[in-house]
Amino acid sequence: MGDGQTQADVLQLALQHAVADLGGLGGMVHLRIPGDSRPLHLAATGGLPRKLAQEWETLGWQDDTPPVRALRDGTLVWLPTTDPQVYAFPADTGIVGVPLLAAEGSSLGVLSVVTLHGVPSVAQRGFLEALARWVCERLAHPAPATGSLGPAWWNAEHLAGPRLQQAREAVRIGHWDQNLRTGEVVYDEATMTILGIDPETFDGRVDTVVRLVHPDDLPRVVAAVEQAIRQRGEYAAEYRLCRPDGTVVWIQARAQVVLGEDGEPARFVGTVWDTTQKRAALDSVAHSLLHMSDGFLTVDADWRIEFVNLHAERLLGPSQQLFGRVLWDVPGAEVPDLEDRCRQAAAAGTPTSFDVQWPTNRRWYRLRLVPSPDGVTVYLTDVTEKRLADEQREAAQRAAAQRTTYIGRLNAALAEAVAVSDVVDTVAERVLPLFGATGLFVELVDGESLRVAGSAGYSQEFLDNYPDRISLSDHSPFADAVHHRAPQYLISRREFRDRYPHVADLAFSGGKHAWVYLPMIASGGPVGCLVISFSKPRRFSEEDRALLTALSGLVAQALERARLYDAEHTRAQELQRGLLPLVLPSLPAVTTAAHYVPATEGLEIGGDWYDVIPLSAERVALVIGDVMGHGLSEAATMGRLRTAVHTLAGLELPPDELLSHLNDLVSDLGDEFYATCLYAVYDPTDRVCTIVRAGHPPPALVQPDGTVHFPQLPQNPPLGAATPPFETVELTLPEGSLLVLYTDGLVESAFRDIDTGMAHLADMLTTVQMSDAGGLDATIADRDADARRLDQLCTALASTLLSAKEQTTDDTAMLVARTHALAAGDVACWELPEAPVAAGQARDHIRHQLTDWHLDDLLWTTELIASELVGNVIRHARGPTRLRLIRCRSLICEVTDGSLTTPHIRRALETDEGGRGLQLIAALSQRWGTRYTSDGKCIWTEQLLP
């Protein structure tokens, strides 16, 4: 349907296609006359009984017909015929009308088709609506032609009389009615014109027309007629007709069998139209198809070849040998699964294409199968070069995508690498397999030389003989890569020796045969040199070189970050080691071991600390604490608190008072600083442990029988948020008990709550083998062995409760202490009267006790010290007065009274009668001091044992 049609051409083509597509008996076009009481006037008809055309020549609004309803509703309408027998129509006949709507919404008329098979399908309805839009577009812009409908074609005057007849005749669709029993046939004028029969000489017999059918087509036509009568269905055939005037035309005939009263076929009612022009067009197309560059063939419903073009002949063979043969049975077309794929395409009913490799020439062809009502059309397009180009392009795209993905993954892995060793391991794991490499060296710039930062794929013997540093002033591939900032590719040993003969033997001793030296540049300067080596000679493509260059940049940036981290990490570790005790003191009262585990994320330094502080009378203070937070600031705060605890412990303050002073210190640091702390003082003379805590987890106590429990301690708030006083608890510990102090990092994390962690800790401690080491009389070897066992316990607790797979931002401290008790024979105590005779009694007690202890060398000094201390009590303090001697690492002499007055050393003048007693005590003892008790104070002295 090209441009340039007249109105008559438009109506003819539209009506012809509408009837043909729906398989109808005929059709008509009504045009609307505005303002007329009967607005629809018949403008074109084809294939309809004359009686129907006359009755429907004009239609008014009151007529309940499909054209009127379609005009009124503005949409497609189908109605069954009310009395089909009047027009000799089959039983399921109906009429569908589609309005011709102009662009502005007004109606130009209605196109109607008499259908045979009920309501049109969705596809048929869509076709009619599209056809109606096309008619409206063409009628709005018609081409001028003599004898065609003029611009005022919708005027009633032009639609009357000869004009109406001209429009009817313009649409070359005829109607015919044949009596199957008598052979009589009735043709309308259009049919007579199509067949080329003179109405005046036609005898009305169907045999007369049958004789006009082309002899080659007659068998097919007769077979179609017989099949329609036998099946009592529809007849359809396209054939050549030899007109009486000698011309040959192609016609398309359709009819429906009408049954008589006896139920047997009685009549044919059908349509006919001229398809000569269509056939001519098809012949032109066939000529084009014959010489087209792609292979083209058609097969019928049984897959027998009907047509092949020249290109298809070159693949399948001469056409004379192909016609009538099944496609997949043709020699040379033995394509695997061709039959199954063809049948699947036909069953789907939609065009399908797939690629096959032709067995004769091994080239690739794309077979496109297009199903049609009578068979399948097959196109064969040579796609060998296209597939090759596509494969190359896809391979390049895959390679590029793989490189992009690989670089992304490597970049992500390098981002997680923290230390230089991590970067080396990541490169060895991810880069070497990509290129099939077997060796790796990472050299970092250090002044005017390169030092080895890591390696992989080399024997230990080679590494032992490899120099730790390589000078950048030497002629070597390292120096050339760094100085020129360009990779050095050495594809074989021969090339290596030709270019670098002085270092070739060293390189060859590693067992490699090809090398690439990549400079690592970051922040505008050289970081080092990355050496990748291969076990066999190897050439490097442009893609390899581009990827290696990109990778060297990523590794350089990662190494620069790692070097900064290593330096910061080293400083942090040195700071942490400086803030924590370097070694724990060896004390008679306890055997201790401690462990510090830094955080696994961020800077490995924090605010957890522990301490073991010797006190007077062989007592010991066990301290553990945690400054909330993580980093340098918290570590500095921890150092200040640890120093403060040492100072306050040296003043012999009770545990609750010590935490009160510590709380003031933390409060003075600001509102953002908080800390937890547990402070315990163990006295080996009575095995009493006094404990106070501020926001800290309770200690775990392991009894000598192996039972584990967590003592119930008052939960004071953390330091910095607490309000003194702090509550303390006194526990009497059996000889050989194990006291486990820890920070919350050991038992609490993002993966478990603190209760679960404490339960796990208790389970671990139940498996501890309690030591058989004795008390204070145990040998040094026994104490050392017990200390090693306690250290192993700390390591086991850390490795079990702090899984390496669990990344944490909190550090952890542990302090484990096994308690010992002083033997009863090493402690002597006496009550003294509040009278001057107390000094004499004290000397007598000391004389006898030291004689029993075989410490005669300390008799005189100890008597003098005790006499002076007791005399001060009598003169300046009040009772009760008590004297105690303790034999341990030193000889300890204590005098206790009920006064809170603290003695102070002062410089006595030459004229003073007193004031020199404490100076005498300080001179005679190793050290001395004062501590407060619950009911007074105690002045103590220590003397070294002989």
C-alpha cells in the first residue's frame, strides 16, 4: 500500500485486505454524510449479495446494524446475522464493523466485513483497527486522478447514482453462489469482470469456468473443492485463469459449504478477487531472492524443498536435485539436531534463528526459520567472519573484565593488608598465579640502596646467600628500574647475561629463567622494586605489560601505607611496652604471670594495664585496670593512672581510699575520661585478700581443689563517674589459690556478651592443673616452674577466648596470681602494756625470738629499733600496743598502737633533747614506714637478713 492512491484505490485495497485477512464472504464501506437523517451511505462493496447491498445502501441512526453501532459507539462491533438464510449465509456468519475515525476524532464512516467463523480474534480485531487508521490517513490526503472521488467525496450528491456504482466496481471483489447439485452458478458483475466472462453469453454453468482454469493448477483446485465438500467446511484456492480474451490472471477464491435441508452439502457461497498484481510482485521478489547474497529456500508443511536461490544451491546442490526432498535428508546438510530444531521452530510459530557449522565447508551459517501458513522460509547467512570477530571481541571484553575484576579484588585485598609482610603475602598469593610466575622479590628503597622486604618462591639456601641490601649505584636491573622508572623485561637468561653480566650468576642461582623488574612509584617518588620471576623463558604481551604496570602502582601504594603503619606500629608497641611492667617482681606472697593482647583492628595500643606492687609486711597489691577507649590518648591516661596507683600504694593507703584518690584524678581529666579498676591487697600472714573494684569485672577464684567461682563484690561505678566511698570485701584464700584478674576484652566482644564470656573463662579454668609447689619454703626452681605454668595458662586463655578470626577493637590484659601463706613459725606477735616497762619487755621478746631464729647478728639493732618505737608509743601515742616480728626475705619489726598520729623525721637542733629517734631508726633499718590500720597505725622496719 504505497503513497499516491486515489480514494477509489484506497477503498479497493482496504476492502480487499479486510476480506482476505478475515477470510470473509465480502465487505462494504459506508461513508458518513453530516447532517443527514440517514448518515451512512454505501460507498463501496465487494463479494456481497446484491439484495444485502441494496438494503444497506443507506443506514439511519435507528437501524440496529453493526455499521450504525460502530459509528455510534466509536469502536469495533461484531454482531451475528439475524437471519442468515435470507442471504444464504452459513450458520456462524456475522458482520464486524470498524469506524473510520479521523485524527481530530470525527467519524468518516464504517468499514464492514461479513465473517464466517464467529467473533474475530484479537489479532484480526487489531488488524481491522490498524487498517481503519490507514484508510483515514489516505482519505485525508488523496492523490488526484481522473474519475476518482473528488475532494468533496463525502457529499451526498456525489455518492448517488453512477458515483456509487463506480465505487462499488472499483473494489475488485466478487461474490458467487454455486449449486453443488445442479452445477449452476451465479456471479455478480464484479466476479464476471474478474473472470473476464461476458454476462450476455455466459451459460451459468460452473463447468464453463472450470475449463478456464490453467491445466497445471486444475488438479489442485479440484482437490480443494472435493476436500471442502467432504469436510463440509471452507474452500480456498489460488490459481491461474485463462480468460476468453487470451490473458492469464491469478485469482483467489474462497467459499463456504452451505448444507441443504437434508443435511448434505448443497451450495457454495463465496468470494473471488484478482491477485495478478500480487503475483507479479511476488515474481519480482522471487527474482531478487534468487540472486540475493544470502541463502534462501522455502519448504512446504512436510519440509520438502520448494524453492532455492543460487547461494543455497552452492551449499545444497543443484535445484533440480533438491525440489521435493526433505531439508535434512539432502546430502551435505547433515547438521546435528537440524530436524529437531526446525520442528521446534515450526511448533513455536514464531521466527527462530540458530547458528550451525556446515559440514561441507566447515563455515558457520545462521539459519533463520520463518513459519508461514504453507510451510517454512529458511534464510542461510554466512556468519563465520562475524562469529570470529564476535569471539575476538568477547574474548577481549572478557579479558578486560577479568583484568578489571582482578585489579578490583587485588586492590581490595591490598587495602586489607596492614603490614609490609601482609602486602608481600597478598602479592604472592594473587599476582603470581595470574601470570604463571614462580618467584617474587620485594625490595624497598632505604637511602641509597634497596633492602629486602619479603620474598616467595625461592629456596632458603638462595635467600641465605642473597644480599640484604643492593646499592642503587650498581649496574643492575633493580637500579635501572628505579632510576628510569620503567619496567625491565628479561625474557631469558641469555638476555639477562647480555645486559647484566655482573649479577647474572646470582640471579641464575635462584633457578629462574625470565624476570620482570617493576618500579614501584607512589606520591611522586620511588618506593622500591617488585621482581616477578618465571621458571621458563617467557615473552610479555602488551596486555601483560599494561597489567603489570597497573599492578605495580597498586602494590606501591599499599607498601607505602604499610611502611607508615609498620613505623607507627613499632612506636606504639614501644610505648605500650614502656607503659606496662617490663617484668613482674618475684615475691614470697604470690607467684604471678601476666599477658597483654593488643587489639586486632586499628592502632595496637590501648588503655588496659596490670601491676604487682610489693607492700610492707610481705603484703602485695594486685592491680588491673582499663581506660575506656582505644588509642594513644587512652594509653597516656593509663600511664598516668598506673603511676598514681604506685604512688598511692607506696603511701600504704587502704584500698577504698586509694580508689577514691584515683577517682579524683580521673574526674580531673574531663568528662570524656572513664576507667575501670580492680585493686586487691593480699596479706600472706593471715591469707586475707582485701578487694575493691570500680566498674571492673570480678576476678575468677580457682580453689586448690579446682573449683572456680567469681566472688560477689560490690559493683562500684567506674572511676570518673563514681562517688566515694568505695565498698571493699575481705576474702580468706586457701593456700595455693589462683586469683585471675582480667579486663572486659577477654570475656566480652561483638560476638558474645560478658556473661557468656565469663562462663567460657570458668570452663577453661576448671581444666587448670593446680600446682604442687609449696608455700614460702618452695625452692626457686619450683617457683620458676610454677611461673612458667601460669604464663602458659595466660597464653591458653588468650588463644581460646580471643580467637584470631574475631577482629576486635579492644585490647585485653590478664594477671594471674597463685597465693602463698607465711608459715606460723615465721611470725611472732606480743601485746605490750601501756607503761614504761613495755620497752624492756619488747627487748626481751626480741632477744628470745631472734635467738630461736638464729638471727643473733640482728639482736642489738632490732632491740634498739623496737625500744625506740615502743618508747615513742608510750610518750606520744596511746594503746593498745603490739609488737610483731616477721621472718621472710628480711626481718620485719612492727609496732602497732591506737593513735592516728603519723610520725615524721625532723632535723633536731644541737640544743634539742629529743627528736632523733626516727633518724636512728632510718639509719639502722633497710627501709621503714607507716601504714594505717582499722584501729590505729603501724610503724614497720625492714632489715636485711645476714
